[in-house]
Amino acid sequence: MKRKDVLNLLSQKDFECDILVVGGGASGLGAAVDAASRGYKVVLCEQHDFAKGTSSRSTKLVHGGVRYLQQGNLHLVVEALRERGRLRLNAPHLVRDMRFIIGAYRWWERIFYSIGLSFYDILAGRLGLGRSLPMMAESVRVELPGLKKKGLRGGVVYHDGQFDDARLAITLMLTAQDHGANCINYFKVNSLLKSNNNRVCGVKAQDKLSGKEYDIKSKVVINATGVFVDGLIRMDDPNASKKVSPSQGVHLVVDQKFLSSDSALMIPKTKDGRVLFGVPWHGKVVLGTTDTPMNSYSLEPKALEEEVNFILDQAGQYLELKPTRKDVLSVFAGLRPLATVEKKKGCKTKEISRSHKIYCSDSGLLTITGGKWTTYREMSEEIVNMVIKKGFLKARKCVTKNMKLHGYLKDVNREKWNYVYGTDVEGINEIISQNNEYGKLLHSQYSFTQAQVIWAARKEMAQTVEDVLARRVRALFLDARAAIQMAPKVAELLAVELGKTQEWQEEQIAEFDELAKNYILHS
């Protein structure tokens, strides 16, 4: 369904949905998929673009959480490992098994990590991806040439999932649409509608592209706005307590030469007690992450100098070729919406549980916060079950555990980037067959084509140059300077598809250039 069709539906005076989801990140899109696939009438509103915030800024891992295992949080690990396996089966075009290697530099490390990771495998059960095994030093050197060789005594290999977060978000939006949901971006909720008995019965929202306001009635409203949940909660109750403690995670993207491998690197303990990853991703390597408590919220959080320096320093201690600032192709920051807990004195955000929490206010507003990408499906099932439990809607069974996501393709050729589209690649190829010009590349060093821009506008609700280069194709996150060079052509193609002017094109290019500067490190 096109964006204008959703707007026409929402403008009908007698329109009412069963569930209105506010927030187009992992939690919100997951809730929309779960509810729509049960047969409920669903609307999802996102104030910017789908996955604009935290949900496009992860470490690109679908994992049980080795660190949570170290902390003894077995419930969270088991839950995540189970969901990791399901997501791998339901979206093989987006999630794959990846080998992770831990280098052992002290005599006891290989034994210690082998035992711990074998327990990790046991917890995964039949949904496991592969066995954890000790490795001899020579095998580690062959498989992970980029790892520091001096003092290497061996290593351990284990398996986890790797994925493309923003592409999964777009896939969930399309999956929700496939099941009848109406999803719309650039549609900001400004206030809640309430009945005479003070029950939440909808929202007042504004289309940010036209300025037009809408009143949308709904039997249930779900607040899934990530780090912004407290804002919506206070629209309901100005005196409500804070529900989110945001923590910033920063990632650096560098050339593949720093690992020279299809396997990933896991550093089990950095100087701040976190793990650090080096993960192959679309021909590059993602290094991260940090865990910095933040008091402010932003749609475009910026990496702090100390975070950048920390990652470069820690990665440099384990890589044969040490990355420097000039090697960073893109730097991005995301804010984790950690569920607020009563913290002990001196408690760090890395110690706050990543488990999700669901709240229901006296007026019936449901809020979900916390959690992570890996467990999005289970979180979604739980909040829709809560809708039923509270008596807001008639019970219908969840069907997402084994439900294939949009574009499902079992046998995936990962040589070309377009594998992330699954079966939709046929539609992109059809666009090229109709006009060979659309088969041309946006940049000589990357495989993104003009047809993918057309597809993004026609089928994936992309409205801006940023939507395309940041989240439909991942150019901004892979190489910010190259993305700037792609922007003029993307603006030109979008202008034709969306019926925009030359002035709009120039504004889009200028806005994207300004945005992309935040993804570039300067020496």
C-alpha cells in the first residue's frame, strides 16, 4: 500500500482500528506484525522514518548475549537464543550464521571460554547454529588473519547470528502490510484522544510532510517509541515516573582488510568490562560498541570523542593492523531504551538488565520498552497478549513463531548486496528490464543500483534521500563520503517518482550532506 492510500484511509471520519501502534522501530513493527497476523485491524505511526532511531544502529547481531551468560542472566540468554533460531528460520535472507572467534593469549583462556560457550550451545538446544570448539593457534591465524599474532596461544570458535537491522525493519513493515496493517512514516502523534471515562481511545497526529492533522480512533494504543516512550506516557499522565534510562552505543565501520575474514572477532573483556566485536557486514567491518549513560534524547545521537577513542584503542590491541581515525568510513551512534530500574549506587548501564518491560496505565495506554532486536518477536507476542488479557480485544492466537517474513528466500546468494530483498529482487530486476538505465550503479565502488531507489520509493515508502541511503540501502552506514556522492542521483530519481521539484532536490541534497557530516570522522 502506498503512503497516500494510508492517508486516505485515516482521513475517513468513521475509521477506527483495533490497535494503533506508535513507533516504527523493532518493537513497534513487531507488534504490528503480530497483531495484524492475528487478524486485528492495525495502524502504525512513525514520527520520522521506519527504524530511524536505535533500530538501524545496532551491532548487526542476532545473538543470545555471551555477556549476559557471564552475568548469570540465564533467562534472558535462553529467551534470546530461542528467538535467534526462529528468526534465522523465518528470515534466512536477512539472518545468517556467523562464526565468531575469541583469541586466547593466556594459557587458561581457551579452556575457560570453551566450557562457557559449550553451555551457550546447550541453552540454544535444537535451535542452535553450530558447536563451539577450541582452536589451535595456527587454525586461528588461518581463519582470522587480522587478529594479532604475537602471544596467540589458540582460540575458541562459537556461532551467532548476523543480520541487517534496517532491512529487517523494512521487511517487518512490508510483512505487516501483507497481513493488512496500515503503516505510515513521517506521521507524528501529538496527543492522545480520551473517552468520557478517561480511557485512551486514539491519537491526534500530524502528517509531517503536508502539515495536515488527523484524529485516529482506536480500541487500544501501544506506545513503542523507544527512548521517547516517556514523552507519550506523559501525554497520558503528566506525573508518571520515568520508564527509560538511555545508553549510547557507538560503532565504527572500517575496511574489510582489518579482519581479512568472513568470520567475526569477539573480544570478551575490554578495559570497561564490556565485550567488543569486529563483525563483517556487507563487505566492511563493524567495530563496537560502547555503553555510555545519556540524559538527552535525539533522533541523531552523535558519537563522543572518548567513545571513538575507546573503540580504536581496544580494537588496536587485538588487531594486527591498528585502525586509526582516517580509516573510519562511517561512525554511527544509537540510544538503547533500557528499562529504568532502581539502580544501586555506582551501577553502570552495562549492568542494567536488557529484559523488556510492559506497562499499562490506568487509562489503558500500553507501553513496551527495553529488550533488543533478537527478542523483538517474543516481545511483540507478549504485548498483544497483554491487550487480550486486559480485556481490550477478543482473544486470537499468535501465529508468528514459525511465520515466514516478507521476501522469504531459503537459498541465498550473498555475493551481491541485493540478497537482503529476498524474493523482492525479482521486482527490482523487472524495473531494470523495463529501463536499462535503472541498472546503472549509484557509485562505482558499490553495487547499489538506480532501480533500488525506484523500488524504495514505490514499494518501501521512502520519502527522502536519507531514507534511501541510510535505511533502504545502507550506504550512509557503510561509507559516509561515498553516500554523499550518491545523493544527487538519488534526489533526482526520487523527485521523478514522488513528483517533486528541482528546489526539493537541492534541499534534499543539502540536508543529506549536512546529516552525513556527523558520520565522518575528521583527523
